[in-house]
Amino acid sequence: MTGSPYRRFKEKLCTFAQGQAGIRNPFVIVAVDPAVEHRSAERLYAWARGADELPVIDDGISVQPIWLDELLPQTTVYNLCVALGGETSPTRIEGTMQDRLAEELVEAMVTTEIAAANLERQSHVVLLLNLGSLYPFTRASELLDELDRRNVRSTIGIPFPGDVVGGKLSFFGGDSRHYYPAHQIDGKIREVHLQQ
């Protein structure tokens, strides 16, 4: 695989969708400069919809973008926190969101967003877009862990807004973590990679 982290991310998603085995599940994550997270999400959405961008998505592979910022207000915990806004402290709201959000987001994905048959198909790629909108309430690792617990077999791709620090990903300057079981693409998507 050659090219930018943006291109390698898409290539690895296609490789997994064609049947390559992952560490546990076919999960792929790539760091993206937070300043271009939305732009890279829009480009990935266009690619998923058949834009003239390499790699071409082979027959037999389907790609489904899920906008996390649109899914967030559909969760019970989000609506509860909005309803309680003035009645409780920001710390309690943040704690409640952190305790429940990943579980509820994945519940919504597996019950209303992703067709049941596609949950079992590695050839179905799910792009989780605009992860930054969930900060500081949940992390990519929590979403991946919950997808793993639910035995989702789709190929999952996450553009991760943050930095690579010592081979680990740092979400908006927070603690650096390895995102096992995700395959991590080397490098970071920057503005220059979206101009190619």
C-alpha cells in the first residue's frame, strides 16, 4: 500500500472487506488533524457514494457512512442530559454521558442504522464519521469495544481526530492509547492529503 494516510485508510478498509483477517475484528483507525476532520468525513462520504476516487469500491463490497453527530441526539442519554440541563451539574451530565453513550450509540447502530444481514458481513464497511462531536463523552475505543461485544462482523473504519504520540493515539490532547483491536494506519490525515 502506498500514498497518503487517507488513501491507505481506504485501501485497508477494502482489504478487510475482501476477507483479510483482523486482530479480532476488522477495525481500522486513522488519525486525522482535527482541523480537517469534517472535510475528511465529507470526502469519505463521497467515496462511499461512488465518487471518482481511488481505490474503487469493488462489487460485493458495500460502504455505509454513519454520522455520529447525527446519531448522538437520537440517544436516550443525550435527551435526558438535555432535559436535565439546568437541574444538575455539568460534571454529573458528563459522567452520565460517559457511562452510557457508547452503549446507546452502538445499540442505535445495530437496531436502526445497519441492516441485520450487514452486521454479519465483513464485506460491509461502516464508516463512523465525526467522532470529534462525541468528545469528551466517549472514545473510539469504547465504541469498538461495544461493537466487539455485540459481535458485529462488519468492517469498521474510524477517522480519529487527534495525534499519534509514541505509536499511540491521543484524542484531543488526552491520554495516549493503543486502540486494540483496531488496525492503526501510520501517519495522520492532513489538509495536503485531501487535496490529492
